[in-house]
Amino acid sequence: RGGGSRFSDSVLKLKPERTVEGIKALVAELRGRELPGMANPAVMRVLVTDFVKRWQAPVAVLLRETEALVVEGCHGIIANHVKGEGRLQARFKAEVKEMARKAISDVRDVDVAKLFENELEPQTENHYFLDTCNKIKHDALLTALDKCLDSHQASEVALDKTALRGSLVQALTQLVSIGSSNAEQEANELHAILAAYFKTAAKRFIDACTMHIDRCMLQGLGEAVEKTLAGLADGEDKDVEALFDEDQTMRVRRAYLENKVARLSVARQLLVSHGPTEAQATRAVVKGIAGSDDAGAIVRIMQHSSSLEVQAQGCKRLGKLWANLEDVVAEGVVEAVVKGMVAHLQSVGVQEGGCEVLAGLSIKKDDKRVAVAAKGGIEAVINAMKEHVSSVAVQAQGCSAIVNLSISDHNKVVMAANGGTEAVVRAMEVHVSSADVQLQGCKALFNLAANAGKVAVAEKGGIEAAINAMKAHVSIALVQEQGCMALIIFGSHNAENQLAIAAKGGMEVVIDAMEAHASSAAVQERACSALIMIALNHAENKTAMAARGGIEAVLRGMETHAASARVQEAGCLVLHNVGWSEKGIQARVRKAGAVPLVEKALAAFPDREKLQEYGKAVLEMNID
């Protein structure tokens, strides 16, 4: 019922009452003839005695609750088995209550008393105590250094090596009490030693108390109760004797089961001596997973195996099966995969396969994305990317998972809190030569920047990452298309981002994409949309776009893809946007041959409202 947990918490929450000043006063009071700077054993004994005596109250509560629980449990069993026999019940209950009282009394007066006696004479010299003591000193050193460095970082004055050295010396002097009196040094040293002692001694005391109670209640008391109650059946009381008598049916059943256990024991020994080794068994399981289409069976195997090979193969296979999983199976898959990823963070295979599964499960529905997030899937993906920065496969699958999971606005918040954007940008920086990483990275940047996230993602290097991806993979249409999509969202109605895109060469990479993929209608459309967002309501960027050949690139795209309504519409929007109110650009649009192309688009797509609106505006804009 949680009594052990409450006991542990109550002991660990007790803290030493003596401060450094209090210890110093005690040192002065008990000063003997020891050498200066040497710890006085009498001081240590007083400090430990003061603290250890405070454990008596939680121990008393634990013993009292244990006694009550044992009595209650035994009384319930007696009432269940001795039905309708009030006299017998009363006799049995009285015996059990007295035995539980005596057993707890023995634990208190003998075992626990001995524990207190031992703790009041501290002799802890094991490595746990020394490690704890050293850690306390180490943490104090780091705190002193951090304070010193923080004060220098907060200063607007340039860092002075001599001044920094002086501050460090001062901090260390205060830490090790150089120049302090012997009493002060002894008090500080005792305070650190006691802090370490209390940490190790409290845990040891808790373990020892519960161990003694377990031994008494679960081993000794049960046997004693059985013998005592059986003794009540001795004599003339036939009612009591009948309670302990085993009928013929039960005796036959018991003999059958005992024989079966014996035969199973022999069979187990034969299997152990002649069966496959653990490594062979693991290989067989891995092979079975690789050829299985039963996701439920794979999940069950993963849940009951700690083998790295099993977890890696399970994640890998589930990555191929996610498309056909039913909802109930998918939920179990998420739990198994996340558990495997957490347990085997160092394994590239587990992390790659896990990211692939979570990415696949997050494609279909928003409730799946929320479910993956609720079971720790987002943190697992981001941790995988942080742990295996050098792995192209993990980074590509991780970015893919972030793409699908970030469709949900709720998940974007979780990603931002756990460094999701930084993980994507880092992956794109490290693996700039991987087209797969760049493609999934651009998609992830688009989703993360959507719905008011563009400023935060841009500040973390998102714009540079998208532009660099397009520069590195000019020949790959999908990278160019997704790069343009990312720039569209970054530049949308944000003057600062528009300037940043232009300054970092974003306009040039978009125009280069149009030239490199003249035959791709998708690239032409996305590129036109990117040019619109980069130049919209931004006179400087409009002029720069015209000067760099943007108008001619747009017209070439319209001419090549005259049958694509989307390209024609996007082209008209660009021409209208850059030429509106800019006479010099209007002349360039006219000279480049925009009028006949726009007229042809208007005639070809009379039902496209936006195309008609902006196309006619372009023609009006180009009237001499």
C-alpha cells in the first residue's frame, strides 16, 4: 500500500539541521588537544547522533503500518476460510494478532535497535561515500567558476586575461578556505563530509530496515502462523482439525501437478543442455521478423526482448508494414518502437528504423500524429538525430518523421521545446551533399515555419539551410521545388525575411532553378511563387529581381508551359507584382515580350479567375 515508499521519502527528506556556523560553534565547544585542522571525532559523533535519532519517528510509523496490514490480511483470509464458525474465527484472529505484535516487537527491539547502534558509530569508508563527498566538492567548484565567468560575461569591458585570472584565484581561495582559521576550515570540511555521509547512510538504513521487515513478515511469520494454527487443531476439537484436512480430490490433484512439475523440470534441463545457444536463438528470431508480415507479432517480440539485433530488425520491418496497420496495432507499434529507441539510443539501426516507422505512421491522420507525440515519439526522433549526427540514414529518416509530425500545430510546440528546428538545420549543414537529407529538410522547414513559425525558424538558420540545399543540388528538381516552397513561407509578408533571402542569394538560386529545370512545370510554378513572396511590397527586391533576369525567366517558363494553368497564373502574378507602379520595370516586361504570352494565357484559360484578373492587369499596365 505504499508504506515502504512513504518511509523512504520521509527518511530522505530529513536534512542535517546544523549549518556551517553551527558546526563551527560545536567544534569550539568540544575542542580537545588535537592538532590544528584535524577533525574532532567527538564533533562527528554529536552531529551524526543528532541526525540519526530523527529516523526513529518514520521507522515507528513503518513498523506500525506493517503490523496493521499483516493483521488485516490474515484476518481477511481467516474470515474467508472459516465461514460460519465465529468461535474459531475469534481464536484464530487473536492468535494472529498477538504473533504479528510480537514479530514487529522483535524487529524493533533487536534488528532496528542494532541498526541505530551501528549508525551512531559512523564507519563508512566505501567508495560510494568517497564518490559522493568528491561530487559535492566538485559541484561547489563548478558553482564558484560559473559565478566568476558569469560576472565577466555580463561586463561590457573586453575580457582581460589578468583580471579573469585574479577572479578565478579569488573564487578558488574562497572555496578551499585559504586564509581561513583552523576552526573555519574544519567546519567547512565537516559540513561537506556530513552531506556525503547522510546521502549514503540514509539509503543504506532504508534498505536495511525494509530487508529486516521482509525477512520477518514474509518468511518467519508465515511459517510460525501456520504451525500455531495447526497446533490449535491438536486434541479433541474436530471442527478445527477438519479445516486443515485435505480431501481426496485435492490430494490426487496435488500429486498430479507435482509429477507434472517434475517432468517439466527434466524437459527444461534437456532443452538447456541440447538446445541452441542464445546467439543462435537470437539469429533465428531476427530471421523470423525479417520475413514476417504480422506487425502484432513483431511488436510482441520487441516488447519481450532486450536484444539490440531484435529491436533493430523489428523497427526495420515495421517501417515496411506501417501503411496497412490497423489502429489498435499501430498504437502498440508506437509504444514498442519508442521503447526500443530509448533503450538503444547508441544503435544506428534501431534509430533509423524507429524514425522510419514513426514517419510512416504520421502520414495518414492527425490523431495518429498526436498519438505518436503523446507516447514520446517526437523526443525519440529528435534525440536520435542529436545522437547520430554523422549518419545520413538517421538524419534523412528523422527529417522525414519531423515533416509528417509537424503537420500538427500541437506537435510543433513540442518540437520547438525539444530542439527540433535546430536538429533539422544541423542535419542539412552536416550532410549538404545528401539530396535525401536536403529534400526532407526543406519539407520540414516549410512545415515548421508555417502558421507564425517563420521568424523563429529563420533565426535558427532555416533560410540559409534552404538556399544552400538548392545551391548544392541544382540538378535535382524535387530539391529545387521544396527549396522554393520553404522560401515562399519564409518570405510571406515578412520584410526582414525578404531582405535576408535576397542578401543570402535566394533570388539567384530561384532563377537558377527555373533555368536548370525549364521542362518541369512544378519547379516553374513554385519558383514563380517564391519570386512573388520575395518581392511582394518590397521595391528594392523588385528592382533586384528584374536586374538579375527574373522577368525573362518567368516569361520563358510561361512560353514552355503554355498548357499549364498553374504556371500561367503564377507567371501573371509575378509580372503584375514586380511591374506595378514601377515604370522602368513595366518597360522591361513589355520589351521582353510579355504581352502576347499573357494574351495567349487569357484566351487559353477563361475560367481561371485569378489568372484573368492579374493577366488583364498586366496588359493594362503595359499600355503605351
